[in-house]
Amino acid sequence: MTSPLVIFDLDGTLIDTAPDLIDSLNHTIASADLAPVTFDDLTHLVGQGARVMIKRAFELRKVQLNEAEADSLFNDFVKHYRQNMPGKSQPFPGVVECLERLAAAGMTLAICTNKSEALAIPLIEELGLSGHFAAITGGDTFAVRKPDAAHIFGTIEKAGGKRDQAIMVGDSINDILAAKNAGIPSVGVDFGYSDVPIASLSPSTVISHFDALTVDLVKDLLATAKVAS
């Protein structure tokens, strides 16, 4: 029997990357004389990768951005972010213990993020967490990204899992909608970067700390989903 697969989003779910995302974004947009963004702005900017984050920062400041400028700024962002990695980014409280708990129960773990592989994989490696995951897929791993269900399905395949044995854990509409599109249960975390209350997105359940992501909760979500189907 295939073991349960727990898929995690990265930014705002597993790792609190906000300080470094803000630092690199402000470093990048300063060259265009844009006013710095703050954490309050971040919830409206993240979720679709660095290129979209830069574009949204320009929209926030009501400044036009052409494709050539966008490419240059994206390269600047990636260079700055990568050079300063892992910076101030840290796993959220209880993450490591949760990963160990689920793995000890025979569950497989994976990451499905819209962050590019070139930034997601080194970050996880430098935080010493890569050994926990059977697969790490980014926004450029496939031709699509969350909330497209194919991003979830591709992650499941890479991790050696099955769709009816997988759940998604995330902090934003992209995560919850991707899970719904894929027909799998979702766990919303209420401490991430969503610009709306996570409960309003109707995940299967909401947690406020990784202590609540127990082996029994995963099993219950999968069992309930199986009955519903």
C-alpha cells in the first residue's frame, strides 16, 4: 500500500521567508526609484513567484513596467536573494518536529511551491531540511503552477505517491484552490501570508501551529475524503 503523502507549500507555510523576500524586493525596486514595500504589502505580492511579485510591486506603486525592465529586475532579485540565502528565513515553530513525526509514522513528504526551483531547493538545503522531502517542485518544474491541479499531480508522481493518499498544506488561495482542483484534502495554516483569512478559502481544516498537524489528522482527512468520493 502506498504511504500517505503530505505536500507542503514553502513561503508562509513551512518557512517564514518574509524578511528576505522584502529585503530582496526592496533592493530590486530601489533601482527604479520605487518606494519600499512593507510586510503589510507582502500578502498582496507573494504567491506566484518573484517575477510576478516584482510586477505587483510596480502595480502597487502605479508605475509602468515593460518586459525588458521586468527581465532585468527579475535577474537582480534572484542574484540578491540567492547571495543572501538563507538570510533571516527560518522554519515556522514546530515544523521540524512535525516533519519528523509524520516521517516516523511512515508518511512521505514533499514540497510544491510557486517559487522557482533555483531558489526553493537551495533554501531548503541551506536550512538543513532537504533530507525530509521525497520531491521538491517549483513554479518552473512543470509547464503549469498552482492553482493548476497538474502542479499537484506532478509533485505526487515525483514523490512516488498516489492521488487518493495525498493532502496539501498551505497558507494561500493558490494552495487551497490547487488542492480543490486536484480533488485532495487541504490544511490551511493561519499564520502565513494570505491577504484574506485562510478559513474563508474553505480548506478541509485550519491549524494555527504545526503541533496540530498530527498523524491522526492526516489519516482522518484521507479517510473522510475517501468516504466523500
